Amino acid sequence: MTTLLHIDASARTKRSLSRRLSSLFVEQWRQQHPDAEIIRRDLGLAPPPHMSEAWIAAAFTPPAERSTEMRDTLALSDTLIAEVRAADLIVLGVPMYNYGMPSALKAWVDQIARVGETFSFDLARGDFPIEPELSGKHLVVLSSRGEFGFQPGGVRAASNHLDPHIATTGQYLGVVRKDIHLVAIEYQEFGDERFARSIADAEQRVHALVRELAIGLPHSLRASPSLAAGMSSAARSR
């Protein structure tokens, strides 16, 4: 049995293209894996709190020395980390907001990235003291962008602060870059035939990606186009 963590980060519900893609992926995944466990986390409807001084103090206090208040402060973080640990596959529906990630997703990442939980820190390692604690997971990023050309070499590549950020923080999720799979709808702000074609192409790619990943989970997943290999994109979509 596989465990899938389904996350949506769009503030929109009815008109969200990233939710449309993530729902399609999960629906198709259920058909391939009827016994799969689905963990649902909607960051758009229930955004995690941002880090606070109290949260930082609690996170950097050894577990045995934490007060009741500190444990309460970290309770949601503990739950979110447990969801990531349990997942074989993480499916993330995320729009590009102002060329980056929605603040709700950034808050979620900050709740996940915790020393002693998802990474270790040791200065004996020299200039690269951080090592991830989790491994072996795949991340499917299903996105929407109002513009286009954010892939490496594209006309807006320098403005793409979403895909590189996700790829960089993937280590806290147990994901290496080659195992991040991206499908994106582009041209939303233009609303022309390119937009319609982008939706159709993205949905076809979701179907193909489900079939591809369904073969190997949770043991040996075959590679598909990843953020590291080349990313298609566009910009502000809701």
C-alpha cells in the first residue's frame, strides 16, 4: 500500500487551476492504487502560522527540556512532519504568486524544516553542516502560472522564484531534485488559445505521470521530467 500526501496551497477554491491538476492526479492515482492511503492537507483553506520567537525557541530547545508551552507551540509542526514522514509520494498543487510561492506554502515549509526532525546540523561536516533526515520520496508539483517562459533559458527564467525554491527545500521533505516532477499550466492571464492548449497538455501529462509513477511506488520509481531537468512555467495565477 502506498501513502500519498495531497497538499493544496492556492487561496482560491472554485477557480484554482493548481487544485484542478492536483485533484486530477489524486483521482487517477486512486484508480491505479485503490488501497492507497491519502493524507489531505489544505494550506489555502487552513494556512499554518508563520514562525515566531516562541516557535524558534521551542524548536532549538532539546526535546527533554521543553516546557508544556513549548510542546504545544510545536504541536502543529509535529503533525505536519509526521504527515511528510508517512508519505511515499507528495502531491503539491501550487500556483505561482508574484513569481514565488504562496505565503501559506512558505509557512508550511518553515514548520517542516526542523533540526533533529527533518535535518541534522553538525559543524564537523565543514562548510556544509546540514544533512537531510528523510529520503526516498517523490514530489509531484502541479502548478499554474499567469505568464510563460520561466523554464531555464526562457524569457522569464530570471523571475522564476517558485521552482528553484521548491527544489532547494525538497531536502527537508526527503526528496532529491531528480525526483521532483513538474506539470504546469501557463498563459492564464492571456486567456487565449495558448492557455486552452496548455490546460489540455497539462492534463495529458498528469495522466502520463500517474501511469509512470504507479509502476514503482514505494520501492523503485522511474524518473520523469523534473525541476532539475527543465521546467516549463508562467507567472501570477490564483
